Amino acid sequence: MTNINAYSVLMFIANIVLSVPILLSIVQQSKSAMNIANVVSIVYILISFGFFSTDFATFFTKLGLSLSPVTYIILAIFTFFIARDFSKLNVRQGIRKSFVMGVIIIVLNVIDFFWVKSAAYIPLISITWAAVITVIISLKKWNIE
């Protein structure tokens, strides 16, 4: 049980650190900030697999999908493609991919509200707020040139 508590506290703090470059890159259409988010999410994948390696079932039943390696893999993939679009100056495609990324994070948290109940508050407070802001900004800049 202490392994789950340590992981949830660590990922709470880590998600806040991950949220900042994601928001900065969406606001500024910045490739470098999205690359920082990509590297951070890859590091979190490694941390997650370190904690999850003992018992996947316990972690999924206690913490859900929002704090699992699944989420960080999704974030790593999306941040890579968004950074690539921003570097090629395909800002419109990058913004649209960021919208999809934000929606997926929100959907994972909604699933966790039904699955793990109160444990879903951890990602809600730490990273889902950034996903909601990402969706709002992406909708505002949907047809950006």
C-alpha cells in the first residue's frame, strides 16, 4: 500500500510539472516547450513502469488509468507529433492534435471517476485542469494560420 501512496504523491507533483510546458507550448505554439513535455513524459513512463512492475492489477484498481503508464505513453506520442507539427510550422494541425490530446486526458479522468472514485481527484487537480485549458485554447485557435 505504501508503494501506491508514494506513487500517487510523486505523480501528483510530477503532473503539475508536466502541465506547465504543455500549456506554454499550446499558448505560444512552441516546439521547444512541447519537446520538454515529451522528454518529461518519457521520464514519467520509466518511473511509472518502475512502480507498476510489481503488481499492475493493484495499481489499476487503486489509481485507475489517469496515473498509469498508459496516460504517459499517450502524452509522449501526442507531444512528439505536436512538436513535429509546430517545427514544420503546421500550427493548425498541431493545435488540432492538442485538442484531441486534451479530450483523451479528460476522457481517461472521467472513466476513473466511475472506476476508482476518489482516487480520480489526484489527476483532476494535477493534470486534467491543464487538459481542459488545452481544449479551450485549441478550440479558440482551431483555424489559426
